[in-house]
Amino acid sequence: MGWYVTSRTPQVPASSNAHPPTGFGHISVAYVASNFVSPATTSYLQSLLRNDSGDYLAGIATWADSIRYTKWGRFTSDFHFIDAKDDPPRYCGVDFDRDCKKDRGCVVSALHNYTTRLLDPRQSEAERAIAAKFVVHFIGDIHQPLHTENVERGGNGIQVLFDGRGFNLHHVWDTSIVERLVGGVPRSPYAKAKQWADELTGEIRQGKYASKRIDWLRSANLSDPVATAMAWAAEGNALVCTNGECWAVPRPCSAAANNSLSLSQSCPTAQQPSETRN
């Protein structure tokens, strides 16, 4: 597996438009979550979302993206990320007061708002259902490292070759890497996402992620959604520095043979791009 930086530009390359995202990552996250939800919460959400199947979270996992560019939903466009004003790879860090836009919000403030609305019995059932759809999606967003980074609009302005094809770096982290890890994703991604989610669930319960499970649970505190979301954002943002030695350098870099995001030691230190996300 290899990716190469080809240019820095705010335009999305035509080649990435030929294979639009399937939402596989979000759907997989939702299936994993549904494997850990308590029976009482499952019943509540199935009733709220009017879906009593096992797909009740996966079925709405991409809804927030589907309304993002509509006339009604455009106010949510900044809710999908937080622009960390850090300096990767020399320094990575997220600060809520510094990085969350005061007038437009961010994924952390959105999770605070919609978690509060979801748990508020004074809200109508329809409003709580909308809040649930946002929460499920934004939890997926905040765990993608480039949704917690400002440089080049979270990597959208960095054009790369991944397995010989042109994409922007954000798309690679959003879609290309995970689809390659599972051997490709069909047009309807749900069965494949469920299979992968069940495999990940097994690793969380008694496999390679079992040792991390307690810390993950400890970081989730519904009484303090901002602190919870910031802990998630910081964890993902740290990976931008850990694995980003050459993500902004216009010369070849290669990924490790184990399909991880760790780059080879031959990659030079990244240079600070001049453009930022609008």
C-alpha cells in the first residue's frame, strides 16, 4: 500500500468523484455501537427511530451527510469537524476555546447540543429523533483524525495517489484505507459493514483492543458531553502527528507494509502549508 503527495490545492480531484464514498465507515461505527448498547437503550432508540431491526443505528448513520448540503441542513456544515490550530507534525493538540468556531460551532459543540436534546424529555419525539441521527454521525466524524485538524481543511487540500489512483488525503482516511482493509465494499455496504463491525466487536471484547475498553468507557460521560467529545478529538488528533511525517510534503512517501498509517522513516519533515480551511 502506498500513497504519494502530488499537489496542494483546494480542489477535489476528478478521480475521487468517480468512486463516491459509501458511508462504510459511519455504518460500521454504528454497528459496533449497537453491539454495546444496553437493552433498555436499544428499545428506546428503536422506538424513537421507528426501526426495530438490528440496523436501527446503521440505517441513520449517514443521514447527517445527506442533509448537509440541502437548504435546510447547510447550517450543520461546520458541525462535522473541529479545526485544531496546531502545527503537525511538530505539535498536535485540540483546544475547545481556540478551535471551535464561536459563531458556527464545531463537532464538539454539536455533540454537546444534540446529546442534550436527545436526553431532554421536553423535546418532541421528532426533535429527539433528529438529535439521535446527528449524535450517531458526529461520533463517527470525531473519531476520524482529519476531522480534528485545520491544516489544508483537514487534508481536503492535499492531493495524493493511493494505490495508484488520485484522491485528496481526507478522502483516503475517510474511505480508501478502510475499504482496502476489508477487501473492497459493494454498492450496498451494510452486510459488509456488519461483518467487519462484528469482527471489531470481538477484538474489543476479548481481543487486541480489550485492554483499551475500560479507558474508552471511562472517557464517555453523558453528564459532560464537551469533556467526552474533547477526549475523543484529542485521541484522533494525536494520530495526525504520529503518522503524518510527510503528509504535506510534495515528494513520494510510502506506508508500512502492515496496512497501518505509519509512514516510512525515509519521509522528510512536513512543511507548514499556507492555506487553511475556510
